Amino acid sequence: MAVFSRCSRAATAARTPNAAASAAAFSYLIRPLSHSFSSSSSCSSSTFDPEIDIGRNKSAGLGTLKREPKGRNVQWVFLGCPGVGKGTYASRLSNLVGVPHIATGDLVRDELASSGPLSSQLKEIVNQGKLVSDEIIIDLLSKRLEKGEAKGEMGFILDGFPRTVRQAEILEGVTDIDLVINLKLREEALLAKCLGRRICSECGGNYNLASIDIKAENGRPGMHMGSLPPPPECASKLITRPDDTEEVVKNRLRIYQSTTRPVEDFYRIRGKLLEFDLPGGIPESWSKLLRALNLEDHGNKHTAAA
Ligand code: ADP
């Protein structure tokens, strides 16, 4: 019962025009965390201190990051256009630093698949590439956080939230986000990456059939991004997301420019934005991203080749 009343308070508040009211309700669901930083075995995170290590990253232009008590779990956000690879890098980092990767797109797709009361309403919105309402997305995220809290989860890497300035204000009102990683990829590659995306209908693995070669031109360097082929056991079970058609992806890219781009400024002026230009595919980009975050991945030889 408590879960339902807390969620509905957040959802009701998100409907109100007052961001402060929304934040107050949402704070039941996202709380600042002050526990020890936890890590997976593949990470050298026993030496990781967000305050020291990320603050040291002068080249990233982070300025003075607002920091929470030394040693608590990370609360990071991934921003970036559709197709940039937020899910790929957020999921790898979540394994590395030992916090859950929470993708609001996945929460929406789970809801769609559940044929619950919201399902048909969401289907039309998502399949047109539009954003679902702040109220619905906060409700879904709140429920996910509550489940995690019950399991003892601490910290998070959010992927796909916030996507509007209003969502960012609400989040900022309830907890301290340490770092926002803004993934950037040359525009020519984004559409191809979305159209090449495939998911294994059985194991849920994410793959990409697009292999991108952009020639050097007018002083701009060329770029190669290899495909991410499925293993043989998934090859015959691949499906495409219904919103990964050319028309819908173009619409999602337009909506990103008009509605989500201002979220970058929201975090930039707060000194939390780490701009990260992807230099190519996973093998080059993963190690560069780790360097930017001052992290090490001892399993890198294995994972970066995936
Ligand atoms: P993308 O690959 O475009 O980043 P996602 O998988 O993150 O897509 O999201 C899929 C869809 O889910 C979005 O197009 C949108 O309809 C909905 N969605 C996800 N997150 C949000 C959010 N924070 N606010 C509103 N709608 C969202």
C-alpha cells in the first residue's frame, strides 16, 4: 500500500505546474545515498573516489563539480541523441561500478509488453517517436526505484531520463546527480546506428548490423564504427524496435534537438556535464571513456572486443 500511495503522490505532483511540488513527492522515491561505493570484481574501484577522480579530470572541462560525501555510490546520468549508444555504455559502466543501469526506454517497453492499462496509450506515442508525459515517466521510474530500494540497490546510472528540462528540475530537486555524461556522435552515424539496431527476442541482447565508414573530408577526420553482430545462437531471433524506422528515428532526432538539447545546458551551467565525443566503435570509445572517468576495467580485453 505504501508503495502505491508514494507512487501516486509523485505522479499527481508531476501533473501540477509546480516543479517544487513534483520534487517534494518524487523525493520519496529518489533519496540521496550515503553508503559505501560498491563495485564489481572487474573494476579497480576500491581506489575510485568520485570527488577526487572525476574532479581531477581537467580535460573534460567539468569545472567545480558539486560533490556528495566521499565514498557513496555514484548517481550518474547519460544524455545523448537516439542511436548514440547510451544503453551500451551505461550498461557497461553499470557492471563496472556496481550500480543499476536504469533505462526509462526499457521501462516504457516493459509497460508496453505487459498489456497493462497504460499499454495502448503508450504504444501510439512511442511508435510515433514522441515523448510520453512527465507524469507517466516519473511514475514508471518511481516504481522501478522502489523495487530497487526493496532489493537494497544503491546509486544508479540513468539512461534516457531526464529528457525534458522539467524532468531535470524535478530530479535536481530531490537528489544530487554527480555527473552527466553527454555522449556525442557525428550526425551522419546516428540514423544508420538506429536502423541497424537489433534485439534478440530470447535473451534481450542488443546488437547492431550497421558498419559505418565516414571518409575524411574538409579537414574532418574519417571515422569507422564496426558492426556489433549477434552470436550464432541469437542470429535467427533478432527483432527490430518498432520505433527504429527511418521516419520515426528522424522524428526522435528532431524531438531531441527541440526538447532534450536544453537539458544539456541545464547541467552545463551547473558544472556537471562531461562532454564525450565518441571517436568510433566500442573498442576505441570504451577505453577513452574510462580514461575520461579515471576508471580502469581489468576485463577490458574481453569486453571491448564484444
Ligand atoms: P532512444 O533510443 O531514442 O534514446 P529510448 O529507448 O530511451 O530511446 O526511449 C524510447 C521511447 O520511450 C522514447 O522515444 C519515448 O517515447 C519514451 N521515453 C523514454 N524515456 C523518456 C523520458 N524520460 N521522457 C519521456 N519519454 C520517454
